[in-house]
Amino acid sequence: MTEPFLRLTGITKSYPGVTALDQVSLEVSRGEVIGLVGENGAGKSTLMKILGGVVAPSSGDIHVDANRVDALSVADAIAAGIAFVHQELNLFENLDAAANVFIGREPLRGGFLKLVDRRKLHDQTRPYLDVLGVDFTPDTPVSELSIAQRQLLEIAKALSLDSRLVIMDEPTSSLTLSETDRLMRVIADLKAHGVSVIFISHRLNELCECADRVVVLRDGKLVGKLAREQISPPAMIRMMIGRDLRALYLPPASPPGAGVLEIDGAQTHTWPGRPVSLTLRRGEILGMAGLIGAGRTELARALAGIDTLAGGALTLEGEKVQFSTPRDAIAHGIFLVPEDRKQCGLLLDDSISENILLPNLHRTSKGGLVQEGEALAMAERQKERLGIRAATVRVHTGTLSGGNQQKVVLAKWLTMNPRVLICDEPTRGVDVGAKSEIYRMLRDLADAGVAILMISSDMEEVIGFSDRIAVMHEGAISGFLERSQFSEHEVLRLATGNTVH
């Protein structure tokens, strides 16, 4: 191992009433991949923000190339060769892909006005998109990109900085297996060229594949390190949460019941002429797999009344229904936990209690006025039920970790009585301990008679937790798998449109 070019010693970061980091030390050497794991709220994001120059430590030493600094600014971090791929995407939707990659570093034309050289900008961006194998071009507006495409664009932006250290915070949370495999090859290539990577992921098998060592945080403290030969999901989980987790699959209390929602020849405007027919059954968790762009999210949005169907029919417990707005779907007990919680699932500037109670205000209102005591008590019950980590339910949702924000989205619907719950990437950016809690909660809901559609790009999740799997390809269902048929090979076969064994 070469001499570390970056060294953090005794880093502590305190906020009023909270110690986010407590005497954490970390060294980074040239060309190594360090896995960083811990539950939501363990201090991972705070540590990375200190490395990226976003926040300053309360105490501790930072050495870059043997030079001590009290704190890094964002400019200092970039100058030191530190690039950041954020979990919560930081892109400008009104600009195209190339402009986002080289924001602040655009090639300029000569002359007095110094205008951006668009052709050169796109030419410089294209190689970074090519290495990631993306299906969009440098001139594609970011507003037209999916969450997965935006995640790949964030990675391209980091690669363009020619950095010595690339910090990847949940870079695969919305990527398919094939896109993740390509990213793993990119990481191996970075390592071969002497670039270091700090890889933060709740998908522990990815760390087994790429990490040279793993560092574990719990409650703001560094609680353990694993060398390459020691890395395994059970070993990481034990250090992260101090206990073993039970197996992923939680069998249903009883066989699935009758169909709750019958989808007959449904077509979305994205995939007209590609009908979808399936039944969501009482007490069953139906996993939905497919490649990015297969049409899963578009179907979920149509079922939730966000988009209208281009064709087909819906039958809810024997009654023909048609949803023109989300309000229609909600009134019928069909709720959506969206893929993008920040944009579509939460009001980040509002409190936990306000978010939880927003769709169900009438339960705590009299004469058109919200009864604050009753509202806070209801929100507090959901906070305790889901283990949302916050001092009180008055805390602004935007200050929570990604996993705790996801729990707030789920809590919002659990104050009501769902008949059908559609979860689009329900554990994106959620740690293994919280995942286990969410799986338990979804199983309890299913056992209580709720029909659950779980859309997931996490192969381990969709295989490990579903009772049955529907696989989509180019807007249509390419096949169904019963639990005895589950395997990565079978899911990928159907996801790529190969319906012949």
C-alpha cells in the first residue's frame, strides 16, 4: 500500500444536541477502493461533506499530501482532486447533460463575449457518457432524464474532473444489474489508473465485489474495519447494527386472496400499443422487475392517477374505475410511494408531522381547523412505528437522512387505509437495518389484506422479498415468475425480452 495522500484524524462534528461524528479517523491511499457502510444517521454523509468541503469539522486534523488544513472548502477539495457523486442528485434541470457535466468549466470561444463553445462542450462530454454506456446524448435536457439516467450523469460529471479520489454515495441505488456491472468496470479502471474510490452503498454485495477494505460507522463512531478477505454481508451487518439480521424473505401468513385490482390491457402514453394485464391480489407482494425505461414507473403513475391511461381498463374489487387525478386514486384507497421522494413524495421545508398528515387532514380537523394536539399525537405514533430518527415530529423533513425521509413517505399513507400500495423503489438509499423494518412493515400490511406492488431495480430485493414477480420489457409484461422459479437468470431473461426458455 502506498503512502496515504489524504488523512483524517480524530474528526468530530457536533450540532446543537447532536454529535454527528465522534473522533473518526480515515486514511486514503492511491488506487484503493474503500467501502464505507453504516445505518442511516451513522455519520457517513457528514464525513463525506467534510471531505467535500461542504461543512467544517468541529475538531480534528485533515492532511492533504502531508499538509495540514483545519477545514477544506469546496474549492480546496476540488483542487485536492476530490470529486463527489451525491446520493441526492445535484443537477440543473434547465440545462442539458453536457452543461451539467462541465458546469463552471465550460470551454469558451474567443472574442469579446466569451460565449460557450457548444460543439466543443458536447465533444468533451461524449467520452464520459460513452464509458458509462448511457442511452442519452450530451444535448439531452436533464428534465427529460430518469432518476437512473441522472445518477449516471452525476458519475460522468465526477469522472470529468480527473480526480485522485471519487466519492460515490449510493451510486447504484437506481441502476439496473447491467448498469451496475458497467459501473463496477469503471471503478476497476479508475483503480488501475491510481484513482481512489470511497464507495458508500447499502447493497452490501457490491462492496464484496469492489472494495479493498471496508470502514464501518455506527452512531457517529468508527466501530470497525474489514480487510479484503474479511468482507462479507454478515460481517458488515454485525458491525453496522450490532446484531445479525433475519433472512430477507418473510413468508405470508396465508396464501394470497382474491384479486383487489385487475389491470386489463392498460397502456401508458409512453408505451402505446403495449398492453399490460395483471392482477394485484389481497395479501400478496407482487415484485415488478425490468430494465430502466421498461415502463414500470409509467404504469405506477397511471395506476395512481398522476397520468391518464392511453387504453385498457381497471377493476377495483369488482367495480370498474377510472382515475383522472391522484385524488381519485387516493379516494379509492390506491396509494403510491414514488421513486423520487424529494420531487414527488415530500414537502422538504415542512415538518414530519405536516408531511405525514397532509393527505389525511380531515381525521384531525374540526370545523376546517386542524387540532394540533391530535395531529401531533398521530404523527408521533407513526414516527415510533417506523423508527423515524428525529428529535420530534416538528423537525423539518429536509434535514433528515434519505432513509428517514423514505419512512416519512411511507408513514403518510399508513395513517390511512390502503387497499393497494404501489411502492416504486421503496428502499432506495435506505440502510440494511431500515430495509428490514420496511420489509416487515410491508409484510404486515399484506397480511392485513393490502395488495402490494413493489417496483425495484435491486435484484436481491425483488428476488428476496417478492411472493411473485412480474417482469416488464418495453412497456409490456414479458412474463410472470412464481417463487419456485426465482433466479437472476430468469428475471434477466424476461427483462431483455427473451420469452423462450
